[in-house]
Amino acid sequence: MTATLPTTRSASPAPERAGVRAWLALAVLFLPTLLVAIDNTVLSFALPAISRALRPDATTLLWIVDAYPLVLAGLLVTMGTLGDRIGRRRLLTVGLVGFGAVSALAAFATDGAHLVAARAALGFFGAMLMPSVLAILRTLFVDRTQRRFALAVWATAFAAGAALGPIVGGLLLQHFWWGAVFLVNVPVVVLVLLAVRPLLPESRMASPGRPDLIGVGLSLLAAVPGVLAIKLVGEYGITPGAVAAAAVAVVAGVLFVRRCRALAAAGRQPLIDLSLFHTPVVRVSVLANATTMFAYTGLLFFSAQYLQLVLGRSPMQAGLVLVPGMVATILAGLGAAALARRFPLRVLVPAGLVVAATGYLLCTQLGADSAETLLLVATILIGAGIGLCETITNDAILAAAPADRAGAASAVSETAYEVGAVLGTAVLGSVLSAVYRGAVVTDLEGPEREIATQTLGGATDVAAGLPADAASALLGSAREAFALGVDVTAAVGTAALLLVALTVIRGLRTRS
């Protein structure tokens, strides 16, 4: 049969269509997603300022980016199931309060370690937001056509936040210190909290059963050491520590899957309903979901630094270069809802991945000279491909789950998203760092050499204290090395997107 988006499970009376209150609730649910997206983009553009102010090494700089999505990804399934049990609106409220409070603390971090800890705490509370938002959407919009459009609108919050992030971040970084980019979260949190109770309904499972604490532990042991292993390999190569972390992740992952199957066979609710993955549509949707965010996060990681530290643009100028790509993501996401009525998932998702891969291929031609136009075109293609894929895959995953497991299904979708985000920075960021370290040439010795060869931001900082000729030589070499790293990183991203596109085509091809 031909694999297409799952159809509604029941042929009984047509689902009730959502009214005005549901659409107002959608506007409220849009804001937490916008908040998370702004936080990620603002941080990407603040990395050079953070690097100069706190002087983190390359590993700490990556952890400042990764701590948030790593913790978030590790806890999404747990929080999705918790929301199903105690109430999605209640969990959303707790998450909002914590997210706002920790954002204020992150703004005043005094060193790299403090900022990593604050980002991890943001991940903890952020994990309460996303499954709750998607699960409430699933409850509000029962009609399939309305839900697909609502998901398209919701998904544009990621692109809208990414588009606003560079503008807001650029303005803040030109007039305030880097910590101001975290304070932007606080007024948004207050606004959403005021609207939650009057507009959002409470919903939960009728018979949740006992929580699976062992499953929670195994899921964390599978996620955290797995990403740590990737980071260690990227930073130091294949070391005993990297092998040990990978082994822990694999063993925990196998035990987690076995436990989920055993609980389902015993009639209990596992942390993840593995039966969702029996259909190829869900499997390839999860894979595509993760891959698009892998590409998107990697793009933000290297493009912000490339524009500011290689081409010498201000944060505001760098943000404006990337805005058209964010707009393309929004338009593609809204257009996906209409395209899904005419074309099956097996056509739309590979098409989106190929379009994004084309944009990444253009990024392999960036150099140390001005290449803003080329990067602008590349980000438009990448944004359009991601916008198309995200709407379709999220809809497919939610449609495959029963309503009372909406939180768990949402967590599966969001876990794919966040794991992709973690791997995007971990893999592509590590490739970029490794190429930079191997290519930069300097005669410096001691601590200055260590700082200059760790990150481009560090080289820029060291050059500020050198004589003119030595500074020019160091900056020239560092910028050339970083540009080479971007080219290699973009090639890796292109290959990943094309490989997954082929996998989706094979996984959803017509079968007898």
C-alpha cells in the first residue's frame, strides 16, 4: 500500500470543529514555543560576546549551547508522561514559572560553568513546556484539517522566534551586556501565565497507573551519555571515556526498550508506547524531524559566528542576513498544510530534505571573504525545507496516537526535535572545532596559544592584545581556518540530509 499521512481512526460522527476559544488558546500556546526559539537563536548570536566575557574553552562553549537541549531531550518523554498523569495545563504552568526564574539567574552568570548550570536548569523546565503545548493542541483540535493547520501555525513559532531572536538579540547586544538576551524571556513568561487559566483547558489520562521511575532513569542514561560520547569523540577522538559513555548509552537504550515492551505486555503504561513505531510513517517522521533540527541548529551555530567573527558584521547586521531564511521557514510551514491535502508524506518530506540539502551545499562555498548573499540564499533554502518537513512530520506523529496518550506522543515528536538539536551542535560543532584547531597557525606560546587555537572568539580576544602585525597574522589565519571548518561542516550536513531523504523514500515506498 502507499504510505501517506495517517487518517482519522474512527468512522463514527465527524469530529467536533474547534471554536473561537480554541483559536485564542492557540495564540497562547504559540508563545511558549516562540520563547524557546528566541532563547536558542539569541544564544547563538550572543556566543561571541559570551566567549569574550567569560572566556570558556571550546568544550565549555559547546556545553553552554548543548546543556539546555541535552537536559530537555533527556526529560521530554518523562515530562510528557507526567503531563498525561497530573494534567498538561498544570505542568505547563510549573514549567513557565521555572523557566522565567532561571532565565533571570542565567543573565547574571559569572563564568562558563555557572552559565552551563543555568542552561541545564532551563532545559529541565523547558521539558515541561513543549509536550504540554502539543498535547493541549491535540485535545483542542480534534478535526484533522483544523489540527493540521493549527500545527502549521504552531510550528511557525520556531521560525518566528528564530527571526525575532537575531533582531532582538542584535539590539540588546549593541546596547547592553550579553546577559540581557536571557532577560527577554521574563516578560513573555508573565504574559503567558496570565492567559493560561482563562483560555487553556485541563486534560489528563483517565487511568494513568503507576509511574515508571526505572524507565525514567534508563531514558536519561541512554540520552545523556550518548551525546557526551559524541562530544568527546569530536573534541579528543576515540578515547576510553568516549567508548565508555557510548557503551552506557547503548546498554541503557536496549534495557529501556525491553522494559517498555515488558510493561506493555503486562498491561501497564510504559514511558514510550513503542507500538507507535510499528508504522513506517511514524518511524520516518521521527527520523526526519530529528534530521531537520540537526541541520537547523548546526546552521545557527556556525553562521552567527561566521558573520560576526569572520566577516566582521555586528550582531544586528548578522541577524538581518538570516531573517529571510526564517521567513521562508514560516511560509513553508503554512504552505505545508495546503500541500498535504494533495501530496503524500513520502513526497513532501524527501522534497523538504533535498531543498534543505541544496542550501547546505551552497554553504560549502563560503570563504573568509564577503559571502553574505550566498549565505542568505542558503538559509532561505534550508529554512523552506525545514518548514515543510516539520509541519508534516509533527502531524503524522500526533495523528498516530490516541487522544489520552497525546502527551507521550508529543514527547516522542519533541524528543526527536531536541535530540536533533543536540546532535546538530555536538556533531557539526565538533567537526567545526576540530577543523579549526587543525588549520589555525600561530607562533604564540603558553595560555595565549591555547586560547587562540580553541575558538575563533578566543583568537579575536587574544589578537586585541598583540602588536598590529602579529594580530593581523593571527586573525587572518584564524578566520581562514574557521571558514574552512564551515565548508567541511556544511558538507557533513549536506550528506546527512540527503542520506535521510533516501531513507524516507525507501521506508515509504509502495509495498504490496
